[in-house]
Amino acid sequence: MKSKDFLTIKDIIPREFIKLIQSAKDMKDHQTPQLLTGKTAALIFEKPSLRTRVSFEVGIKQMGGTSIFLSNNEIGLGIREPVSDVAMVLDRLVDVIIARVYSHQSLIELSNHTSIPVINALSDIAHPCQALGDCLTIFEQKGQLQGLSVAFIGDGNNIAGSLALACAYSGMNFGIASPEKYQLKPDIWKEAQEIAKENNTTMKWSSNVQDIVSNADIVYTDVWVSMGDEEEKEERLSTFSSYQVNEKVLSLAKNDCLFMHDMPAHRGEEISINMLDHPNSVVYQQAENRLHAQKSVIRNIFESSF
Ligand code: NVA
């Protein structure tokens, strides 16, 4: 990593990107180094979680470490006490903080007040561990990343932003079909475009699903209402109604395209009822690969010779 932390895909040193995927695959197929023996991770989760919490807890155990789960009810980040106080206390007691937060700013504050690594387990703007697990899944399925085309349909949210950056880093073309109001955040779009240019890949936006899906190797979607956006539910469900990924949309992509979703999925909203069970769906492999990708991130941080 460029610094002690992994808060966004941009924290990865570009030449280490593929190595992170290869090391995840290597640990999936072979052994896991015991890099966390005698070490403790604090898992701060302000929002609910299935995949992220379980995959981190299992991964930390497989690497020889211990984890302590701290829900928002217990520590009330920024409410019961300031984020900086939580950070400075944990800095003296544990070896790594893994945090899922409402505001990305909380991660930055945790980072600024600690000497130990901070890993992003999802924020309002980024989910970099998901994007790495997704790249591992694509790599396993297609045997390569470079040159493939990813079509993201729906909200330009945390999942889309981290995926766009991961595509730019790994040489995949990225297209997003979203309503104009829900495009990727301008700063993330700009960064992704700059990196894509350096790596000779393309970044494309359209409000038209067909424009983006045609010829895609991967069709990806996520919920229309993310955690924290609940107040906008009605408006979002109506604005996104023509962005559902269903069998017809998938048929516009390549025959062997993968269907991906980070889950939880809302059948009947962003996907049709049977999409998760579609023969081209790799959603459960994606969920498993969170474990291996996150162990690779921990390895990168704790193994001096990575
Ligand atoms: N965009 C979703 C992803 C959940 C893993 C959310 O932030 O709620």
C-alpha cells in the first residue's frame, strides 16, 4: 500500500494490484501464512453486515489472529465519544482497525489518529475490498483481467466507484449506465479516467442501458437504495425502474458474460427474480472471494516482503 491504510483502491501501489489478486488466489488454493499470530483486529461496524463481517473474522482467524467485533450500539462512533478518541484508544490496544462507516470522513479520522493500519470495510463512497474480491472472481472465470469490458448498471455508488477504479488499475474497460442524477461522484470519475488513460482502457457513462451492456464480458449491478439512503427510497425506486438487470438485458451482452452482484440483492428491484440463479451468475463465488481478497490485503499490510 502507499501508506499504512487501505481506504480506497487508490491506496494500492499500481504495480501491486495484480500481485494482490495473485496472492489471494494463491492463498485460496494453497496455504495461508500465519501473519497475525498474537495480533488483534478491532472490527468497528456502524452498519449491518453478513459477508464483510464473516469473511474478515474467518480470515483473521485463518491468519492466526483474534478479532473483536464492535457494533455501533457499543461504541457510538462520533456520538458516544469522538472518532479521534476511539482511534487513540484502539491504537494502544489492537494491531489493526477494520471499519464499516456511514461517512468516509470517519475512516480518514481513524487513520489520522492512529499508527496502526485502518482497512475500509465499506463507506458511503468506497468498498475497495469488494472490488478486489470481484477482480479475483473475474480472473478465476476468465483467466485474465486486461482487455475485458465491465458494464455496471444502476447507482453510481460505493460499489460502482471502487469497481471503476479497480477496472482502470487492472486494464479492464468500464461502462456505467445510470440516470444522470446518479452518476459516479465527479472526483472518482475523474480519477478513474486518468488512471484508465495511463493503462489504455476506457471509461464510459450513458443513461442508456443498451449502450453500456452491448458486448460486455461482465454485467454488474447493486442495490438502488444503499445503507444510509433509506430516506430517498421512493424516489430512487421510481428513478431506477428502467435499470433492472434481467434475462433480456443480459442477452444484450456477450454470450459468455458473467453476471455479478455484491449482495444483498433485492429480487424484483435491481434484478429480476431469477437472476442470482442464472447460469452466468457468479454471485456466490464473489461472496466467497471476499475472504481471499481481504486476506491478501492483510498480507500486503503485514508482510514486509510483499
Ligand atoms: N451499495 C450497498 C452495498 C452493500 C454491500 C450499500 O452501501 O448499502
